[in-house]
Amino acid sequence: MDENQDFSALRNLLALKKLDAPLDARIDQFLIEFHRRQRAQLLVPVSRWSRAVGWLREWISSFELVPAIPYATAFAVIAVIAVIGVSQRVQVTSDDAGQYQLSLDLPSHQSSFAMIPASFGMVTTAASKMDHLIFTPSRSTVPAATRFVLANNSPSAYDASVAF
Amino acid sequence: MTQAWRFRTSGIVWPFLFLFAAVPAFFLLDEFTPARATDEFQPANDEINALFERAKPSVVKVHSGDKFISAGTGFFIDDRGTVLTSSNVIGDNTNARVVVNGVELDAKILGNDPRSGLAMLRVSYDESPSLPLGHSGDLRTGNNVVVVGYPMSFPVAFSEGQICGFDISFIVPPKNDGTGKGSVATVERFATTHIHANASISPGQVGSPLLNEQGEVIGIVATSPDSGQTIYALPVEAMQKIIADFNQYGRARHGWVGVNVVQGPDSNHDGRTVRVVQAVPGTPASKSGIRPGDTVMRIDEREIYRPADVLDASFFSHVGGSMTVVVRRDQDLFSYNFPVIERPSTPAPSVPGAPASSSAPLTSAPMDPDSPGDAEPILVNHIVSDSH
């Protein structure tokens, strides 16, 4: 007889495994425990936030959107809000010397951006050449740009020659 | 037969052993505990904090201009609302405001002098808390100094440093003009010697008082050419001279006699390096006979070694007074007495090699070249010029 056709060992093993089957009491206990936990889960109060999130997910899934569309929509909303916000804070002023002042008014130091300079601007000449960076205040009551003095740039402060 | 020796201690020994180990341990722990370091620095911290709290009410924000506002710091020097600040904060503007306790008050400009870098304002503020004025003459390199001022739009701030030196010239770093080529560093010169300190400041703190450890004003911050890393401050004595001019004339009156000088070689190996280049026409010096090449030895009581000494002597001269100048020509000393006139706002540039004067030289007599310095009075019977 072919050795591969001898299933006696397997039959013996299955006969032994038949004795390993759980008792009926164990299966009944499992069902009791399962139903107990199921009832307990139903009795846990669901928060309004969880219900709102669940309702929102169901509502969005009802549209059956392509996955790329929500991301594109989110970026578009952020871009629109940023453009509107920045456009409300940009100030362009000019002086008699033909210099144009472009200032971006950011949140003041009274906000959470305490360590960030209140706002900043760039002075550009008519040739649009960057000369230096100057700081402007965040106070909306001060419409003009403010130069916080650090160095004495007045040419009249220094003598061309040593004389007495 | 060997037997292990055992040290048997009686009960009375244990307390002594404990003390023997505990006392050194206590001192070691006390030496290395961080609390000890805090205790040592606490008096200094309290002192610095008290100095800052005393000075804070006297320090104010200064704004000038309408369209483009220039903002800096100032401080009260009396109880009548007089504020000192930097002339660079005022610039060419004709109006100024002072922010006191959050209230912006219109200020009257009592004086604005770009050459000294000082401006004086007055606001209607009775019993203004003023800072006491000290002395800068006894300051030495390494002394602690304090700056109290308003950085940008932030609240009043404190910075501390040490005196690096006393300089009349400073290096302006090259500026980036946007062309990519850059520029070269330049050397600028103050009108008089300034205090150089390594206290760092931010934009808006020019015009702040420079205080000593007693909280007295020893100078006013004039500029920071290295983006706030170090400062140059006009000394308090120079401030007082300009304040007196502001009070009396409404402007600063800088005196001079009209002599252009340069720094030359120390040919006599005595440290005297200031050479006369030109006597400016139309000035008292032009009529005196002082010549190009003369070595300036003394101006009034001040010994002259470097160009800075000349500028200091000139800065503290008073218009309408007189100035005695001793020069060396060859090996002879000549003394000249000049009337001090007001220095023009834009002095004539130095012309190397230009003749001193075409006027006939006055009679002169040589002085003793070995005459001592300021220990002995100058021989005055050989005054050669009095150009009144």
C-alpha cells in the first residue's frame, strides 16, 4: 500500500481532536458573556461630539466623492482665506522722494505672537531696489510706517575733516 | 595559628563615627548644592532689579514725524518735563511726541544738534521723574553699564554690558546695496570721544540713557553701527555742554578757530602726531601765522597726542572765549591765542599742502622745547597772535 495513501495516522489524530471540542457549557457561557458586553456597550452614553462627527462622516460619504476632491477643496478654502486676510493688512504708501512703502501688518505683540516683530515692510526705490528693512508698528491708529532708530545715518553728524 | 581579627565596636563608638562622616559630607553638599550659587547671586540680582525699577519711570518713548514716524527712546533730566534723546530720532522733523505711561504728549523741540547727536524736548508733565546725572571722567574700561530703553514696540527693556573703551571713531560695516557688489567699510568720526560699551540694544533704543551701577546717567546712546551688538554713547559732560547751549541759545554752538589737522608720523618719538594742514581762510587761525606742518602740542590745558585730543578740546571750547594753542615748528615752540568763533555747519574740507595764510606773519619767539607738559604753566610772554 502506498505510504501516501495511508490516512490511518490522520484518522487517529482527528479522533483525538474530537475529544478536544469545548463542552456545551463553555459555549453557552461564551454566548452569555458576548451578549452582556453587547448590552454594556449600548448603555455607554455617546457624546454629542462623537454623534456630530459620525453624522458628518455619514453625510459626506453620501456624496460618494472621489478622494482627491476633499483635499483640493480644503486647500482652496485655506488659500481664499489667506488671500482675503493678507489683502486686508497690506498697506502701500509713498513719500515725496518717490519711495514706496509696502508694509504687511501682522498681529500685534499683544497676541500669541509675542516674540515676532509687530510687522515689517520693505522700502523700495523707484528702481525697485531693496535698500533696507524697516519695522512698522501694529497699531492700527498709526497709519504711517515707523522707523525704529538703531544707527545714526545722518551725514551731518560726522565731520569730513579733523579741525579745531 | 591564624585567626581573623575583628574590630568589635561598642555602642558608644557609633555616634562618633557618624559625626566623623557627616560633617565633611555636610560641607561637601553645601559647597556643590545649586542653592548656594543662587544665594551668592541674589544680592546682585536684587540690585540690578532695583536699578531698573528706579530708572524705568524716567525713560520714555519718543516719536517724530507724521508720514514716516521715527521712533526712539528718551529720558527725563529734570522735573519740568525736559527730555533728552538722540538727534537721529528727531532728524529733520519739526514735531515730536513723547509717550509717557502710555499717553502720547506733544513735545516742543528745544534743541536738535546732529553734530553731537543730542536733541532736547519738553512736554507738559509736572514733576516728571528725572534721572540723576553722574560723571564719566572716572570711568574705566571694564566698568559695568546699563541701558534702559524701548526696543521697537515692546515694553521698556534692560540690557547690561561693560565699557569696551573710549573712541572717537568707529567702523561702519559695508552695506548691501542690492547690486551684489557690496561696499567697503568706512570709518566715521564723532565730534568728541564717545563711550564704547558691549551692551546690546535693539532698534528703537537709540536715545536711551547709559547708566552706571549707581543708576546715574553717564551718557546717552548715540548709535550702534554693528546692528545692536555694541553701542556708542555721548558722555554726560558733553551732554551738559550741549544742554547749556540749548538752554541759552536754543541751539548748539560748536567753537573752533579754523585749523585743519591730520595725523602724521611720530617723528620726534614723543607721541605727538597731530600736524597742521591748513588755516581756513576767514577764521582767526588764518591771520595768526600758524603754518602747515606745525605739530600741535597743547590746546589750553589739554596735551595733544592724537586727532581725538584736538576734537575733544575743540568740542568743549566756548564761542566767544579764547583758545591757547602751542605748536612745535622744527624744534621751537610757539604759542598762539585765538578767539573762538562758531564753527560752521559744514567746515571747509582739509586741503593737504595748502598754504596756511597769505597774511604777513606776526612776530614770534621760540619757546623752550624742553618745557614740561601740563605740570608747569606755559610761558605766556611769547604769545604771538591775538586776532581779535
